[in-house]
Amino acid sequence: MSETSLLTNLVDSWFGSLTINLLCYSTVFIPGYFLLQYFKNSKYIERAGTGLVSKLITSCVYGHSYDKIVTDPAGAPKGAHGEKSMGSSFVQLMFCFVGLQLSYLTWGVLQEKIMTKEYQNSDGSIGHFKDSQFLVFVNRILAFMLAASYLSLTRQPRHTAPIYKYSYCSFSNIMSSWCQYEALKYVSFPTQVLAKASKIIPTMIMGKIVSSKKYDYYEYCTAFLISVGMTMFLMGSTEASTKTNSTTTMSGVIILVGYMSFDAFTSNWQGELFTQHKMSSVQMMCGVNFFSCLLTTTSLLQQGGFGVSLAFMFTYPVFFWDCLILSVCSATGQLFIYHTISTFGPVVFIIIMTIRQGLAILLSCILYSHPVTILGVLGIMLVFAALFLRVYCSYRMKQLQQRKSAGETSKSQVSTSKASSVSQ
């Protein structure tokens, strides 16, 4: 009996749950890895035919060389010179900002409702839904269906990336969501706030690791100031003062580190794919959600999660409508995510999502008349000052680069004219 209870406690712990999920995912990744190595080592592309299966294997393993593709006018940069003015870039940035805020503020409210609310049906029975992995599946399957439908009905740039590359950011995205849910059980609210407000810095570090990106000093400084300002504002809210009695454990710290690492890798890997293969936002959305559906479906089937969740859905019909609205918000938010990352990069996207944390609490303070402390007000001022400094420095750097390039062009023209006069 003691061994049974010990095994039950191990399975119910975060480490046991993580181990089971990883074992389920490995039933997809391990066979996929050996198949990938087989096709690459056997040089399958040299003997691939023209049939459907051959094309599918080639797309999954090798992709299509972007250099061999004739550029499609539809995928060419818009505008007279392919460059966007500062005004149009600002309008597009605000469009992404508002879209992300509306989508994920609504999504967050619905998610909290589903995970905390007790559902009651017409018979008076009460139930509480606990399987967060099923919610991940519901969100991903609708997003995948919408993206696949859109791709089949519209003209898109030719897809060039090997399809297997989407599995990396799909896995990290799933693990990031899992760590975020689990961390709530083991860390205090101030620790959560510090982690969420400081995501910009790990994202920049991961950018150097994944794609060897170089950042200017002002970008590091403004990232630090935004993190400090957001921490001050979130810690200065009434919500923080009411939850500081909870403790932070070592397990919670480990899970939080995993959450921040997976989250930083996801956006940077997606940004690298956009840079290398020039796919559209909808193509990225379709590829990532395909593997997310594959992984979560495999795990839910092996753990019996589908039967339990569907039985809960039939018992409590309101839960079905909550899941549907949640999935619509998630799919809409993903469109804004991929468009923002492809246009402005992962760091700008993380800044927008970090500010979302503050807006969520600010909205709560306005709706429920919670006071904001002096520390919170100073935090808001610091965040906006850092954002203004970032925009100003970015604008000045672009001006200096344009002047430098213009100066080099004029010098080359002068040297060319001198050489021609001497020859004459």
C-alpha cells in the first residue's frame, strides 16, 4: 500500500507529470528522428520521384531551396522602394499592439474562468475542469484548421522550409505553456511577477544563441528599464500585496527557468525561420500548430485525456462554448503573434506581451476600484520613458546609418569621377 501511494504521489508531482508528458512526446520525436536521419543519410533527394509520397518526404526533410525560386511579385516588398516609412511602421506596430492586447486579454480572462470556475449543469451536479493539455489541444486544432483552410483558398509565397523545423518551436511552445501552468502551484506572486516582467532579457540572450543576433547598448539598457518598471508596477498593485504570503520553492524556480527559456526559444526560433525561409505568417501558424496538434493528440490518447475531457464537455455544455470562444481568441492572437515576429522581431513582440501583463492589472484596478500605489505609478512612468527612449534611439541609429551610407556613396562617386578624369 505504501509503495502504491508513493507511486501515486510521484505521478501527481510536477516531475512525474513532466516525465509522463515527455515520454508521450518521445513516441513522436524518436521515430521521427530516425526517419529523418535515414532519408538524409541515404540521400533520398537524389532518387526521389515525382509522386505525392516523394514530394511529401522531400518537403518534410529537405524543403525547397529558396535560391532556386523565381521571386513572386505577390511576395515582393510593397512600396516604391521596398522600405516602409516611419509613419506606416508605427501604424502597423499599433495595429499589432492593439490586436495582441484585445486577443490575449480576452483569452486570459476565459482561461482563468475555465481553470478556476466550478461548472454546474441542469441536474445540479458540479464539476471542475483540470486538464490544461486538453485546452492546449483545443486552441491548436482550431488554429491549424483555420490556417490550413486559408492556405488552401489563397495564393501564398512558395513554402521553402523543411517542415520538421516547425517541430522545435512547437515543442518549446507546448512546454512553455505547461511550465506556466505548473509554476502557479510552487511560486509566490512576487516571483511570478519578476519572471514575467523580465522575459525581455532572456529573449535577447536566446537571440544571440539561436541566431547570433547583435544588439546595441541602448537595447540592453531599455530592456532592463522596462523589466524594472514592469516589476515595480506589478509589485505595487493590490493583487501583489494580497498574495505575498505564498512561498516560493526550489521546484517553482526550476519550472520558472524552464518557462522563460522555452518561451524565449519559441519566439527566436520563429523569427529565425521567418528570416531564412521568408514564409508568410499563416504558413508559420499552420506548421507550428500541426506539430502541436500531433504532440498533444498523441499524449492525450496515451494518457486517456480525450475521454475524460469529452465526457466533461457533454456533462457541462457551457464548457463547450467557453472552449470554443477561448480557441477563437487563441487563433486570432496567433495571427497577430506571427505577424508581429515576422515584421518587428521577437524582442518587440516580447515587449508588447510584457506590457500586456501590466495592462491586465491596470484594467483590473479600473474595473474593481483597486488602488495603485506610488511604486506602481513610478513603474508605469519608467516603462513609458524606456519605450520612448528605445524608439528615439532606434530612429537616431537609422539616421546615422543612412548618413553613413550616403557619405560612402558620395565618396565612391567622387573617386570614380577622379579616376575617369585622370584617365582622360
